[in-house]
Amino acid sequence: MKSSIYSIFSVLLLSMTSFAQSEVVERPRLSIVHTHENREFSELLQSFTDETGIALDIIWMDQADLKSRIINISQLNQVPDIIIAPSDNIGLSDYGLFSEVPKELLSKDLLPDSITAVTLNDKVYGVPIIHGNHLLLYYNKTLTQHPPESWQKLIEQKQQLPESIELISWSFMEMYWFIPFITAFGEVPLIKDKPNLDTPAMRQALVFVWQQAKNNIVDIE
């Protein structure tokens, strides 16, 4: 299992800092896109407006759709001022979407791993705000009292459930959820910042995952 760090990516983070210190009468508006699924997260962001008087346009976006939608709107010059999303999205900096964060703006109390997660090519592109986000398995106790401890046991449970009940689901087309399958076959996808993808483990993981879809163990949608 891999952990992800929720970060404020500095699309226009420096602007936010200067806005907060501005003496102009007409306060600017900032547009914020976030993928955090906690319903109260938007209310937390609203406290920024209460403290500074700067209005926020807050938009929630599904994490699975974030990359494609941000790239599309960037072509229309409508990129949001701030994106709050898992550090997995640091690769979007290759599209010129993020501003570099001056290291002097980062708290000295941040964990080194947190900084590493938002650093690419020795440049920091985000400010870590939440550490964690581990993958978890939730199960329905009304359908089974014993959560499966292996894929074999999970598949065996399929025979005991009504056909209308889906066995298991996750964001099938999102790479974040695919990485644990690679590591399960004994390889890691990155070694010393270099891709490690042309491996037996990658081929085994691809075959295994797609086989689950073909066997209707997991719904691609």
C-alpha cells in the first residue's frame, strides 16, 4: 500500500499570499478546485474568506477526472488559481500548470517525506497539508461477517451472493489503484526517480487485473 499526501499545488499560490497582504479596496476572487471527498472541506476553506475577506469560488472535482479536465481547461486559459489534490498529480507540472513554491515559504516542521512527495526535478510545486490517504478495504457486514483475506476467498464469496450484488469495486482506470498490484508481484514502479515499468511484475499485474474484469469480479465502470 502506498500513502499519498494531499497538497496545495501552487497554480497561483504566490498570488494568494500577495492578495492577503494587499491594501486595495476591491478584494479579488480566487478559484479553488479540490478533490477531497469530505463534505465539510469546503466549509473549512470558507474560513479563509472569513479571515481575509477574499472571496473563493470552490469547485469539487472527482479525482479520477482531475487530470483530463485540468488539461482541457488549461487549453482555454481557465486554469483555477489553486488545486488541492493528492501529490500523485505533481506530474501535471509537465504541462506548465503549476508555479514553483519558494522553499522559504515551507514550514520547517514539515516531514522530509512530505516535501519529497511534492518535489520534481529539485523544484517544489506544492504545500503538503494532509499526510496519509492509505488504501483501505471496506466490506458490507450485512452480506458477510468475514472479510476476505485473499483474492481466492473473495472470489469464493461471489458464489454466495445474489447476482445483483457487485463483488468489489475501485477506480479501475486510475493508476493509483493499480500500483499495489505491481508491488504484489514483487516490483516497484519507480527506482531512484526512474521508471521501472518493463518488468515481469508489470506484465503479471496487468494480466491479473484485467482477468478480474473479464471474469466479472470487478466492474470496469
